[in-house]
Amino acid sequence: MKLSILMTAAAAVALTTSLATAEDRDGWPESFTVGTASQGGTYFAYGSGWANLVADELGLSGGGEVTGGPMQNMALVHTGEAAFGMTTMGPAAESIQGTNPIAPGLQMDNACAMFPMYQTPFSVTALASSGIASVADIPAGAKIGFGPAGSTSDTYFPRMMETLGVDFERRNGGWTDLGGQLQDGLLDVIAFAAGIPVPAVSQLEVQTDVNIIEFTADEQEQIMAAFPVSAFTIAADTYTTLEGDARSVSMWNFAIANCDLPESFVNAAVEVVMSDNERMVNIHRAARSTVPENWDKNQVMKWHPGAAKWFIENAGAEIPADMIHGG
């Protein structure tokens, strides 16, 4: 009799748990993609990593997708072509204002903040054999690779170079491809805006001698006065080439989610990423900044309700109701 009662109770618990799980997953997609950027860049490595982690932990099919970077990701997530994506604050602000070059006039306000990622430093790399060791050394008419068209680097770095008085020819392409062109002498400089260490730069270091060029204090101040960036230091141990810390500027990156995704789904995905930083750092060292306390680095996008709930409950985030989608 007691055994029968225990078995009945156990069955009831199992049934309740099953129903709760089914209810919690109501409306969840069976698969998802994360919009990243070109191969060889930090976005692709970082984004593919957290996509696979979330997919494994939640028992779904998911992965990273090669894209043109932050601007395109805003468009893909806004329209729902990608469930998740990655962007930087500058492109996010432009997209929400309707000045994204992919769809001028379209206010991409259906892409919501999901979680803080890391800062994107802007840095310049040249072959040591070129003799280019500073921004001032870049010759007039230099061929500079600015990354994929529409990327954060391509959107802001040409303007920064113009601000610093550099005369150049603009080139676009994936980071791995541009690294190969630099090595082959087809480019004079690559202007990277990517989380560090940039895989393409690390690969170049192994294959040849390079100069990782820092901004002077005056150059840093000029750029900060003209663009939505802050001071940043590239630590000496980031690359084997660096003999000391390098002065730079940076822009914050955030993961984004389509605002119409179920609250419970986004909440669960954020839990996977934010609850164990060590796993994220194993994916990419830039994830050392992917920690709950950096929730306040978003002053641009409205939060997805599921993400906002996680940060309010787990990080003590004080997110105003008017900064939460639908609030």
C-alpha cells in the first residue's frame, strides 16, 4: 500500500514537472541562429561559442551565422531572420534612429538588449617590414583594410582616420582575408575594431613580424571628442608582439534578441551565458567582461523582458520600465 502511494506520488510529481517544463517552453523555437560577423574576427569565435553553449544547455539546435557584423545583425534580429545577434553601441544607436545604411529610414527598434559582452578596442596593425610604427607613419594613399562592409570597424574607423588626417584607399573584406592580403603586400595597414585578442592578428604574429600600433595621447583625445568611444588599454599580454600596454579607444558590445521572442526563452539563454563566466572565457578571453555588473553599459536599446528579468533578479539591476520592451 505504502509503495503504491509512493509510486502514485512520484508519478504526480513527474507529471507536474513535465507540464511545468512544457508550459515554460511554450513558443520556444526548435532552432536558432546568432548573427556574428566574418570568420577570423572575434564576433564569429565568441558568437559561435555562446550559440553552441546555449544550444547544448537548452537542448536545442543552434549556432553562429557569418554576417556583415553589427549593422547587419541589427537588421537580421529586428526582422526576426535571426533570433539573436551581436552589435556595438554605435551601430545600435544608428539603427534605432533609422540611419542604418542597410535600410535607411527604417527604425530597427525590434532588436532588444540581451546581455553585455565586451568592449571593442580600435587598433591598427601593419607588417614590421613596412616601417609603419605609428599613425603618423601611414603614407598618403595607403591601402587600409577596414573589415567587412557595414561592420563597426568599417563604419567608424575610416572616419577616425580622416579625423587624424590620414589619406587612404579604403578596402573591405573578412578579417582572415585581409590578414592574408596584408601578409602578401596587397594592403599597407589593417584597422581592426574587434574584441581582443583578434584571431586574425594572433595568426599573423605566428607567421610574420607585425607592428601593433597604439594611438598617441593626443590622437586618443581627438577620437574620443568626435566619436561614441571611451579610453581603453590593450594589455601587454594580449599579443606576443606587444612589449607594453597599448593606448586605444573602445566601444561596448551587447548581445541582442528579437523583441518578440518568448520571455522564458530569452531568460533561459541569458542564464546559461551569465551564470558561469569561466565557460564563456574558455570560449574567448574577451568574455572576461561578460559579467552581470556590466548590465549598465547599455544606454541605447530597450531590454528584452526576459533579459531584464534576469538582471533585475540576479544582478540587482535598476532598469527603468520605459527601457524594457513593452513596458
